[in-house]
Amino acid sequence: MTSAGPVERTPREQVLDVLLEAGAALDAADVAGRLGVHVTTARFHLDHLARSGLAQRRPDSTGRRGRPRMLFSPAAGTRGDRSREQLIAVLVAALARDADAPAESLRAGRRWADALSARMPEAGTDAGARLVEELDALGFAPERVPDGIRLSACPFREAAQAHPEVVCAVHRGLVERLVAAAEPHRPVQLLPFVEPDVCLIRLDREPREATAAHP
């Protein structure tokens, strides 16, 4: 199975990478120079990273005259998060070389759901509501919409874009098992990347016949 190739980093991720690699706090002009972008663009992304908790912002205390420039550095824990992303990417790429990767990944997703047994919904509860609850706890930022549930913050976005046959299959297995635990015959479908950073879960209103239940 061929790889989809390296996933292009978003501009904001590139700015964060610059902060992680710098070894010292940088201002917007420093970041702009390293990325070859306008300083306003760099400042926009730096401010967003600071608001989202991925970067720390502090005024320069070197005693320069005038308004102090703002310096940015990675927030505590960000380096560890990036290391986990890299480990996940390596493991997914290794699994993707197996011809049975999609089927095994689907089974892995179902085992993941089973591992959440302490929080699994009781049969007869609303599958959509419980699915939103579980996926929110896992960091997917789910949102109920008329045509299903939007997932706009996949914790494994880079790995999923590089190897959807592995990562998206794991998520499909997870979603199917969680829905089956609440409404055993409720049809569910995971549609990866209906938008560049958005996946969609479709939940049909009518349950299937008992013979069509998930294994």
C-alpha cells in the first residue's frame, strides 16, 4: 500500500514549529523572517497560538526604549504533544505497510470503544448525544448539525491525512461500536475530510433490522 506522502503543515503549525525549534523566545519579526512571510501574518498566528494556550506571550524586558516588543515561546507541554504526534505518525506509517491494515484498524477502533466500557452508554439511550459526549472527551470537538455530527478537531489530523486507511478506519470502528452500544441497530457512517479539517458522522433516523446489527 502506497503512502499519501508527507502532509503539508498549516501556516499556524509552521509558526509553532519555528517556536519549538528556536530554543529561545522570538518576536513576530523573527518568526516572519524564518518563514518568509509578512510580519503581520506571523503576528496573527502567534496571537492565535497564545489565545489557544499553545504559546506563551511576554513583553521584552531588555530595557529598550518605546513600546516593548512581545516575545513568544512554546507553552509548557507543547514539546511533549509534538513528540507524541511524531510517534503516532511513525507507528501509523509502519502499520500502513501491512496489507490487512484497514481491517485490523477497524478492529482496533472497536477495541478502543470496548476499553471505554466504564463510560459506555446503556442500550436505549440517544446514540447521537452519547457519541458527542464521548468524542468531546477524546478531543474531537464534536458539534451536532442537521446532517449529523461534525468533528472539527481531530487529535490525529496529520496521521489521518497521511494514512486515512489506518487512522480513519480506527475512528470508524470506535464510532460504530459506541453507537451500537446505545442503539444496536442504528445506522452510522463516518465521512472523513468532507472539508479540509472537518469529518462528518451521519446517523440515520431509522434503525436497521436486527439482522443488520454490528458484529
